Amino acid sequence: MEYLVDVDGSLSTGTPSGQVLASVSGLNTGYHNVALVAKPSVPGNAATLLFESAVVTVGTALTR
């Protein structure tokens, strides 16, 4: 299945790593809109996209 990750209107191709669908860095402090846009390989309405859970983590690379 192909998918795109949309962060604040900027699309990027999802690159999975283990159980991580995407990682985005360099975001400014504040609110952000994130959307996962999937393109199933099954034609018509036969495709199902199912998430058992979702985890969003926020970190910082700030050092002192």
C-alpha cells in the first residue's frame, strides 16, 4: 500500500521503519495538522485501512 504523510499542507512519501509509519523533524513550536493519505492496492471499495492504535510522540533536539 502506498501512502503519503501531509504535515501542514506539505506532502511527503511515507517511509516506514519497523512500526513507525513516518517521522517528521524541523517543525516550529505550535499546533500542526497531520494527515495520513493512503492509496490501497485493491481496486474499488474492497480495501480496508485499520489501525489498532496510534501513538504520536513529540521530542526535541534542544541541548544546553
